[in-house]
Amino acid sequence: MTDRAFFQLNDSWNAEPNDPAPEVQEDGSEVTLRFRLNPWAYDAATGEQGLLAFAGCSEWRLGSTNDEGWYRGQCRYSAIAPAWGEFYEIVGPDGLAHAPIDWKATNRINAGKRHFLFYLRDGTFECFADEWAFSRSR
């Protein structure tokens, strides 16, 4: 039994389901994930981009686990996370958090206590950060 919980953070937006084209930018302890928004299920123009900005980020990764791997149980959260394709904050004890070995550390020491996870079409973005903010860009 675990006290780990997944809280979905995206309710009126999501990544484009076919080709979100994620890009990560790092500037010290600020990390930004840029991706195409889903114009079919949400109010977004074709080609409009979403930006997730993470302040006080201590580490991040853009991993290769995709939707097929998630449904086949190859993702460490396959049987635990509520659904593929959403943006979550993971709260509580999580012995699986650092199972991947491709984490990239930023230059801020002892930052980023909150664990964020975003399942994209062909990959998974996650980070440890103090705060997050969502915005749009054309």
C-alpha cells in the first residue's frame, strides 16, 4: 500500500495527440517545456503552442516511454497513474521516482521538491521543481 497520489493539472488544455513536438529549454533552475496544443479536443488554434514553465527546477528528463509502452505495462507508472496523456503532480512517497537513469540536473542545489509528470505521444517529460505555470504562444 502506498500514499502516492496523482493529481491531474491540465483541465482545459493538452498536448497535440499526434505530433506534440516537445522542446525543453533550460536556463539555470528555470526549465520550460514547449509543445503543440491539441486543437481538436480543446480551445486551441492549429499550431498554437503550450508552455510549461518550471521554477526552482532541480532536475528534469524527457524520456522515451511512449503510449504503446505505457499500455503494455513498460512504464513504471503504467498500473498506477490514472491515464496516459495527462499532466500530473505526483504527491507522496515514491520509490520509483528516480528509477530512470537519464535525469539532467540543473545548477540549483536542494531545489525542486514537487514531482511533475507529463505523458506525451512519443515520450514522457518529468521534473522536480518548486512551481509550475502554463501559458500559450502562437
